Amino acid sequence: MVQTAINLKTAPGHQVLAAAGKQTLRPGGYGATEQLLNWANLQPGETVLELAASFGYSAIALAQRYGVRVIGIEKNPDSVAQAQTNVEKAGLTDQVTICEGDIFHLDQVNESFDCVLAEAILTMQSAPGKAKVLAGICDRLKPGGRFLSHELLADGPDAETIRQDLTTAIRVNAQPLSSDDWITACQQAGLTVTQQATGPMALLNPQRIAQEEGLPTLLTIGWNVLTRPVMRDRILTMRQVFQRHADHLGYIVLCAQKPE
């Protein structure tokens, strides 16, 4: 796969981490995603809408593991093209569709779904942006359908300082919420939170990277950090922010349901 060169000084943090070799860019890692999927209890033949599907890897994995049909929307046309190639290589063109789309215009998706999956997306939206996306998610769910969310969590007396430090470090206007505020945002969109869990930030924890993504990935990231000064500065700055606010910065996963 050919990757477009990025400006490491100004690029969003997730692009810098991906360029360094990071495979999962979710704050709670694979373990938190696994918790979401356990709650979802996906069944063969159900339909799933994945927001920001990127290169299609998670959509492919869902189809293979659960026998569900997945539609993924992705804003970046280059990512869509790569995802479509990946789906073809996996032999899943009858089960997985990745198309160009915008999370703010879910009304353009002409289907209702048993489940909507969104990971590390809503955190980067303003309060009105969160409300618009969540309302669109609710509209796309079938009655009784499940919404699965995996986002950044910020609580405690210095939540605003955390948000400011995150924005400076990752070059994106990060707006993580507390547990109560995430639940309220879902409720205001017409979704009832049925299950939730929180935990510490795992994004740049070396032990978790080795455990979940493998030692080769950890070594690749380490080599890039050692040999690429600009990348090193960006990643170490992010890690310092995560560590400085470790007591009040983490992840939240929640499962919400649309009323029957």
C-alpha cells in the first residue's frame, strides 16, 4: 500500500502514530473493542454500519468473525479505494461495502442497521458536532438496534486543562467528556445506554502494544522514534500528556440502544 507523505510537525496525532507503525488507534486498545463486541452479541445476517472505516480492516474482521453484512463509510477517497481493494482480496465483496461518505450526513445512507460502530470519532467533534452525529446514528438504527462507542474519557477538576493539552499535543480539537456527559449526549439523541465501562489510556503503553499488536510492531515504532526526530518529538509529547493526566484521562466504551 502506498501511503501519502504527511507533515509530521502539523499532522493530526493519529496520522503520526500510523506513520510510526501503530496499528490500532483506539484509546482502550483491542481489549476495549472486544468488550464492545461482547455486548453487541452480533448474529449472522445482521447488518452493521461502521463510521470512519479507514482501510476496511475492522469491517472485514467483523464479517469474517460474525457473518454479518457491513457497510463502512469513510471520508478519505484514497482510504476508500484501498479498503475496496482489501475487501476484494478477502473475497468479501458480497458481505462488505466501503463507500465514500461523511459522518455528518448519515441521512445519505439509505438503509437501517442492527448495529452502528463508531470508535475514536466523536471525541474530535464539538458539542454540536457530537449531537448531529449521534442523531444521525439514531436515525440509521432499526428499533432495538445497538450503538457501540469507544471514545476518550476526561473527568475530574482539570478536565478543561486535559482538553487543552490534548489539543496542543495531537493537533486536533479534542473534546473528551466525562462518563455522565457521554451518557447524556447519547440520551439527548434518543439512545439509552445499557452498558458501559471505563479504563486507563492504552494508546502508547509499550506493554499493551506488544501484547495486542505484537513485538514486531513495538520494535517498528521504537525504531521510528529513535531515528526520526520530528516523529519522536510528536509521539513523546503525546505520551507525556497521557502520563501527566493519567488519573483523569482514559477511555470509555458504551453500548446504547434505540427504543423498540
